[in-house]
Amino acid sequence: MRRRDFQRLVESLESLSPHQLRQLDETVSKLAQQTAVRELVTAHVEREGQCPHCQGNAFQRWGTTASGEQRYRCKKCFKSFTGLTGSPLNGLWHKSLLLEYAQCMKVGLSVRETAEQLGLHRNVVFRWRHRLMPPNSAHQPEALEGVAEVDEAFFRESFKGLKKGMPRTAHKRAMPAGKRGISKEQIPVLTAVSRGSRTSFMSVLPGVPSASSITSSLGPLLSKDTVLVSDSASSYKTAAKNLGIVIRQIPRGTHKLGPYHIQNVNALHSRMKSWFKPFKGVATKYLPVYLAWFRFYDESGWSRVPEDLIKDVISRPRVRPNGPSETSTLE
């Protein structure tokens, strides 16, 4: 737009009614968010991107799509693509709401609360959630060095959303577990964190924690000079022996053993349980990605902004292993 025309547009705003000003504000806000998302995608592609067809790094701008997205053409395979081709956001409608939606994910709003705030259907919001959540393998630490605290957290087994093939009688909301303590009704999540770090390791174990499952989960992360600190469970002692590392176990009824304790991993469990509470139960089949969602923000001390989540989504390939359907039960 020419400067003269823009000036006339600005001067005409004074004659608008309050209702028209509200409509204008909503339109400008929507366009600003849409532009922010496009600029974010474009900057990421031109700085770190590659061709999704041949992984080539040489490409050039090649016009725009019908929706206004920047298109590129690879100089190696000569195929065109956009910044979202091959990513979980490819083919998504209402992209202008992505940053606002990412903020809703950060504060942990439920599906229905997010749908009401964004003006979208709850099924759309649910599918978006599972596109944006990182996989369980993402952001896991490559190693736990120094003093590594380890313990397990337990989540009630849930078949939420399952319409057919229930292996047991459906539970009513807030129904207590049939057995006290550790049982097949509880899903164990092995968690570990290095002393002085918020970067955590989380893994859903296949059944009651055992020395073999702990060894296979922690083995790739622990070096020979790592000191493992745990509670008094014998499975950790056996796992440490299998891995050939030093272990310090906190006796039952005490909080520490000299300079060793597991307060950091216990604090992690407290934050985790508080974060999961508003969801009123998460389906067990989706527990790994919900843990990854929590870890994405918790490892940064909740300092990550919506743009960080969008960048993370763009940088990973789209995987759809039995994704949620439109009829899935929501929180």
C-alpha cells in the first residue's frame, strides 16, 4: 500500500463506531498472528531447513501458495515445498491461531477450555494437541553425569477413550484402585535427573519395576564414574551391579545418606503430579507424549515461549502411529 493511502486509512479510523473498532481490532490481531507464524516458519527454513524430499540444503524461493505461504524449490531434486511440508503442521487449517494455541498448551488448559478460548471445535483442539506434543524420545538427555538421582512415579492405568475391547470393567470417575501400593493397576514411570540440573529422563516401564527394566532404561545414560542415588528398593542395587556403577541407597524412613539424597527427583515428581492433575486422568497409551510435553517446558524452568514449541514442531518429521480419532474421549 502506498504511504498516502495508508495515511488516509489511519485518518479514517476516527470515524469508526465502537463496534467497528472492535471488529477492526480482531481482524488486525488475527492478521498479525498469521504474519508472525509465517515469519517464524520462513526464518527457521532459511536458517536451518532442508528439502523434505532429498534433504538437500540448496533451495530458493519459488512464489507463494494459495494461502500465502512461502514456497521453495530445491536445486537438487527440483521439487517444490513449503516450510511445513513433511512436518506435523502440514495441511493444518487456522494456522494464525498456532501461537495462541501453544500458549494454551504451556499453561495446561484443558481441551474444552482451549476450544472455548480459540473458537475451535474440541475435536480439532484435541488433534492439534497430539500434533504439537513432542515424541517421548525427544529432549531426553544423552547422559546422566556426576550424581544421578532416580526414582519411579506411578500413574493409574487408564483406558480413557477406548470404545471397544475393554480388558476390564469400566471404572467410575474418582474410583479408588482395587489394591494398595504397587500393582498392575499402576503404570510405573522411571525418572532420573542429574544433581544440579533440571534435564530429566523419563521412561514408561513395561510392568512392575524390575532390575532388568531399570538396567535397560538407564544403561545407555550412565557412565562408569556416575554415582546412582535411589531409595532402598533392591531392584536398583541389582541394576547398579549389572551396570558396574556405584550406588548409594537412602535407608527407609530417612531423607538422606551423608551428602546423598533424592530430593531433586522427588521435587520433579511433585511438579509432574501437579501438572497432570487438571487433566483428571490421561489415557495410558498417550502417557509417554504427555510426559514429553511436561518435560519440554519443565527442563527450561518454564521459560520457553510459544515460538519455541512451534520451532520444535517444525523441525521434526510428521509421525502418525495410531493417532487419536475425532471420537476420542477428551479431558
